[in-house]
Amino acid sequence: MKTFTVPTREEVTPANQAIFDNLNKMVGFVPNLYAAFAHSENALGNYLTLQNAKTSIRAKEREVINLVVSQVNDCLYCLSAHTAFAKMNGFTDAQILEIRKAAITFDTKLSALANLVKSITENKGHADAQLLLEFYAAGYTEGNLVDIVMVIGDKVITNYLHALTDIPVDWPLAPAL
């Protein structure tokens, strides 16, 4: 089996080179998984447009979704990256482990979110009806549900790309559960 390579700046299109330059300015490096998107002329730009789209989901909620989906899909790359982002958003190491297990004790609203996201991901979109009721009872709206599905889709894209390519993780490794 051919190993999937991480392209360098010189190996990608000029449009992707510009994106690499922006990522270097924003993040300090080009994450390997983002670089993998650049094998395609359009995928990296399209993915970043999706990832940065307007949403009703707050940054902390987004990290809950990212961590739960990545845990269900067993994506070490995304778990590692989003552990770092979750810390930047104020979560502690202990809270991040609770989030990954969808067993949140520190915030009832985030608990309802994590439980629903886990059910959606495990059941390919067919969530447990009771968890959906609990999600709405926690204060979320139908618009939030639609935005959550968008974030789940975003994370499934990267989880699957990593599963197919096994690109090296270039973030501090997330601890095992």
C-alpha cells in the first residue's frame, strides 16, 4: 500500500500555497491534516470555508462536538488537535476526558449536547428521541440542531481523511481513555 504523503508548500498549487501561508501566520504551522487536503486543488479552501462558516454554536460547544465525534470515530489526530483547542477555550484536562466520554458532570447544557452528538454519530444521524428532547429542554433550538449537524459533518470529514491516510499527528497526543 502506498503511503499517503504530507505535501510541502512547494508541492501544492499557488492557491493552496497562499492558504499555507495564512495557516502559518494564524497557527504557527500548517497542520499535517490540513496539508493533506492540499493534494486537491480545491478541498483545503472548501474545507476551511465550511469550518469557518457562521454558526449559532459557541466555540466551547464546537469543541464538545469535535471531541465527541472524534472519540466515536476513534480519530487520534482530531482528538489530539481538539484537546489543544479545548484547552485554549478554557476546558481542563479532566473536563476534556468527560467530554470525550459524553459523561459531562460540570455543565448540564453541554452534557445534553454531548449526549445528543454521541447518539447522532453512533447512529448515523438517527439520534435517540429522548436525547433530542433533553437537548431542547437544555435550551437549544432547531436552528442549533441544524448547526450542530454541520459541525458533525465537518468533523466526520477530517476523521475520515485521517482514517484513510494515517497522516502523522503533529499535535501533542491526546491521552487514551
